[in-house]
Amino acid sequence: MKESPARADRPRDFRVDVLRGLSIVSVLVLHFQLAYRLLKSPLGRFLPEPYLSNLVWNGNYGVTVFFVISGYLITSTSMRRFGGLERVSPRVFYAFRFARIIPCLLLVLAIITALAIAGVQIFRNTGDVPLWLTDLSVLTFWHNVMMSKYGYFNYCINIFWSLSVEEVFYIAFPLLCVMLRKPRWIVPVWLAAIVAGPIYRSFNSHNEIRFLYGYLACFDAIAMGCIVAVAVRNVKAGWMIQPIRMIMQLVSLLFMTWIFLRAGIDTVPVWGTSLMALGAAVFLYAEGACNAAEGSSMADKLVSPIAWFGKHSYELYLFHIVLLAGMRSIPMTHTLSPESKPFWFVVFVGCSAVVAWGIARFYSEPLNRRLRARLAPSVTAQ
């Protein structure tokens, strides 16, 4: 029987938010490192090279984990909302996706474009790349293709390559469901994407933009999340007890940490992303296969700030770079002493969190609800 949307929209999963929170923090660390060289600070006393270097440079692995989580959540939510992949409605799927993604994206592009037109140098394109074309490439999801042609040409906008990857995948998602109907026909397509990922990266390992940001370079991570969601739905409900879940998730986190710290992402362009995605997939499988109720242990309370970051990861991802660019435009922050860099990193993260909370609370979440009610009233009313 088809499940109602009210049952589809479950409460947030705390552990998934923790994983997503760790991912967004790794992205924040990378971008602060690119701006201020966090390596040249007292942090070197606590973690020796090369582990410290990999810790601050491997933030793109955080995006890989985002992709796996995204595929898992979109697929599992779609199966609950529509009662199965074969019943997915492209119109409703696109309406819900539009309501979540586009409002924040339009806002951040408006801010960046206005500051670029006002002449603030760090927000402008380098070279002869038109700003209007840059905005269009973000809104029509081929910005990563544009980057492969022009390189890193806009400090703020270039990070939106990941949205191009995700949204092209999700444009195809409901069409795939409509055409192939059953998971036994859909899953092989996702398996093909998983196989194609390392092959594509091997042919483009000499080009950082292509092996990191290309569609086929990243579709494998999203596809892993999708397959995990299908696998979890097909296993015997509740077969995994909580201790097994904890062990599997701890092992997967240790595995991902090992991948993160052992080598720079550019030195393992073919398999690094696949292995990181695999670790995240195992974590999510353990979470989905265990029906144990969420507890409120001391460990949960300790990591709840990380889960908060995961809950607001989309707003953090879009707007932190604007704050970082603004910070770099302040003369007093052009040159920071090594001792002050950890302090400024905390300031940057704190300001990003406040802005993300405000945008989510007063803009993106209310607008998301209104757009869903307007674009898919028959679904949201149930």
C-alpha cells in the first residue's frame, strides 16, 4: 500500500546528521586552509605531518560523503513517499527538489553577483568569463563543465560544482524509475555508475578538475547511497541489533578516517573517492538496517553540535564561502599571524553557523514548506 507523505517525512536521523556534520566541517577546514594556510599555525604541535596536511587538504572527501548520504536519503524517502521506486512521480519529485534547493541557491547567487557588480574584487570572475554565464551554469547544473574549460575562475561560485553533479543525477533519477520501474532493473544502472567512476577518474587523473568535479567522477558515490537504501528496504526488518550497528559504524568511521589521513586526495585519484564512499555506505547500511530506537546517551550529547552542523549543512555549504570571502576583504585579515589562525578559524565557523541558522530558520525552511504546498498540494495535504 502506498505510504502517505506524512509517514514519509520521518524525524531526522541523528547519526546520519553526525556523519553529515563531520563532512561539512572538513569542507570548512579545507576552505579556510586555502585562504589562510591553517597548516602554518600551532596546530602542527598536535598532529604530525603528513597527517595534519592530509587533514586540512582532503576536504573534498567530505563532499564524497555528502553524495553518498544524499543518494541514500533521496532514495529511501522516495520509496516511503511514493510506496516504491516504480511509483515515483517526476512532477512531485522535481517540485520537492526545487523547493529545497533553489531558494537558497538564488539568494547566494544574488549576493555574490551584487557584490561582483559593485566591484568587490574577490567576488568577480577572473579572465573574460561573463558573470551572467557563470550564474546560468550554476542554475542549469553544468558549472563543473564550465570549470573544466576555464579552471578556478570565481572564488565563491566555483564551490557550487557539487550542485551540478547532484542535480543532474536527480534529474535522471525519477525518469529512470518511470522507465525501468523495478529496482532489479534500476540497480544495475547505479552499479554501472559505480564501475564507471574509477575508470573515468583513471583516464582523467592528470586533471584535478575532471577527476574531482566531473559528473562520472562523482556519480558513483551517489549511486552507492541509492543502492544502500534499496538494500536496507529489502532486508528483514530489524535483523541487525544495536551492538552490531555500533560495531559496523565504528569500523566504517575508522576506515574513513584512515582513508582521510593516509594520503592526499590528489595522490589517489582513482580509488580514494570510491573507498571513502564505500565507508560511508557501510555506515548508512548499518543505520538503516537497525530499527533500534534513538537513545540519548552521553556520547550522543557530546556529538550533538556536530549533528547540528549536519542538519544545517546545505546552508553552511552555500553561505560559508561568502563569509570567508568577506573576511578576506578586510585589510586587517590579509595577513594573520600563525598563532592567531586557530582563533580566526573559530570565528569563521561561528559566524557561518549563525548565518546558516538564520537563513534556515527565517528563509529556506519556511519557503521550502510554502513551495511544496504550492507545487504539490495534493501530496503535502495528505
